Amino acid sequence: MASRYDLIMVRFGELSTKGKNKKDFIQTLYTNIKNALKSFPSLEFEKLYDHIYIHLGEEDCEEVVERLKDVSGIHSISLVKRVVSDIEVIKATALELIKEEEGTTFKIKSKRANKEFPIKSDDINRAVATVILKNTDLKVNVHNPDILLSIEVRDEGTYIFSKTIPCLGGYPLGVAGKSLLMLSGGIDSPVAAYLLMRRGITLECIHFASPPYTNVGVIYKIRDLLKTLTKYQSQIRLTIIPFTEIQEAIYKNIDESYCITIMRRMMYRIAEKVARERHCKVIATGESVGQVASQTLDSLQAINEVTNFPIIRPLAVMDKLEIIKVAQHIKTYDISIRPFEDCCTIFAPKNPKTAPKLDEIRKFEAKIDYEAMIKTAIEKAEVEIIN
């Protein structure tokens, strides 16, 4: 990516479908972009209705591009050259830029957004192609060109570029409110975190720890997962709930086949209280339908019965291979498979109920004073801010 380009054009993609909210969404994205690029002091920013432009100044364009790829709400970006809307200037600039590209064939694709410009798109294509054919060895290939040179004539000037770089897409972080994510340390929940942030949802996380049964390595793993995810959200709040007393009471008083169901119900009760305290709009999990016994539809119904708080399950209909592919893409997979098990894995029963009955669950829960233990667990919670 050569420095001959002086701007980065940021495209909104899905935001373009928004109606009256579009202006607010773009403002949030604009703020997020400036925050993401605050370590590049010479950048200047320009916000228009259809695009955001970043003036590169003296900055390394490759580093800026890599950072922008992780900003949710950006559909794609291009390094562009902006010139005055004069056909002779456009032709000369297009020739200069295409000489720097690799390939033997080319195509010109023009868009005349400014209808007051006197030359139509097809005529711009022909004029620019003629200059290139006369002054280079390149040949035209309209179906599969090595180089696609795009020209966009807009009110404020004409933009010329050769590459469109796909980005994260989705919505700007923060426009959809805040979620409390139940983070286990496995493969699934970090992927759920990524998908939520991509939809503009800010995250806080809750983790249930059961020392001495769970190794301290699980906490280190959780921290490393969240550090990896801070490329999408620069600061993430983590609440660590001491869950040992509750788990011991469950496994001491309750039939083993119902333990995982009741354990998950306790987690949801705690998560709801924390979510309400932290003004989160939803609770989110990494559950995928049918993946384990506690994630059958019958089990999910029984577990969900303890709360009327909204629950989001981004991975509900994804299979494991799809989830792993995303985990590898966002660089959390290798952290997640470290051999430190969380409390759900360590205490997993040999023959869990896949279709638990609510009357049985309530009978078992009546044997333990879980309300007092939940209150104590929340009071003893530890909070960390991961940057």
C-alpha cells in the first residue's frame, strides 16, 4: 500500500439501510474510529453523509488499515486519491496510479454521484481507458481484470482507488446497549463475545470460579481471552464470582443427573442480579443447541425458567466447526484449548438429564438455602478491568 494515496475512504455498509437513526449511528462510528486511531497523531478526520474520510498525513497507511479492520460498523475501506473533478486531472491521476499496480489487464469503473459533472460514467471510463492504453502495455479485460480502477465523482471532488478492503461490518460498538456475557474460558463464549460486539453491543463479562477444584490457570486464560478481545472493545469489565460453596451444596444434596441443570440455574440467578446492578440490557451466553446435555431445548427451557431477563445466545444454531473457524479467525482458539478446565467441565456428571423435569428440579432446590449463598457469592465477587 503505497503512500501515493492521501486518504482512506470508510464505507458504512449495513448502516446505509438505517433511516432516521443513521446520523446517530455514523456519529458513534466516527467517535469509535477516532478512539481506535488515537495513537496516530497526524491523522485528520472528515465525516460526510455517505462516507468517513481519514487524511493520512505522515502516518503509515498499512498500520492504520490494520487497526480499522477491527472496528465494528465499518463495511470496507479503500486507500484513495482525491482530486478536483476535472477530466484532464482525473485522466492524469488514474494513469499515475495504475502504473504502480501489478498486472497486465485492467478495467475502469466510474460512478458519477455528482450529476452536475458534465461527463457521464461510460464516457469517463472510455476517456481514462484510452489514456492508459496509449501510455502503458496494459490491456482491457472487463470480465476478470488484474486491476480494477474505480473512479467516484462526488460533490467535494473525485476519488480514485484500486482496492476495496473488507472489514468487520455490523454496527458501531455501543449503539445497541450493554450485555453481561457468561464467560467460561472454553471455545464458545469468546466467539459469542465477538459476534455481540460486531452487532454494536458493549460487553461486560461474568465468570464463575470454583477453587480449589478449578486451577488458577483458568483465570489467566480468561484474562488472556479478554485481552485478545480488547482489539474490538478497548476495555472490558470482568466480574469473578466465587462459586465453590454453591457447587458443593449442589453435589452434596442433589441427584447427580440434575446437578448441571441446577448449577446453570444458579448461574443465571446470579447473572441476572449482576446484570441489573450493572444496567445491562441482556445476558448473553455461548450456548449452542444440542452441543451438550445442558443445551438441549428441554434443558435450556428448564434452566431459563429462573429468570425473565432477556437472554441472547449468538451461537444457538452454529455447529462446532463453524464456531472453531471463527475462534481461529479472532485468535482466541489457541487460548481456549489450554488444559485448564472451568467449573462446568470439572463437575460435569456422567449421566446428565437431557430432558429435566421442573417439579424434580424444584424439589431438589428446596434442599439447599441457595438465596443466602447467592447473596454471599455476589458480595465476595472480584472485579477486574481488562485493557
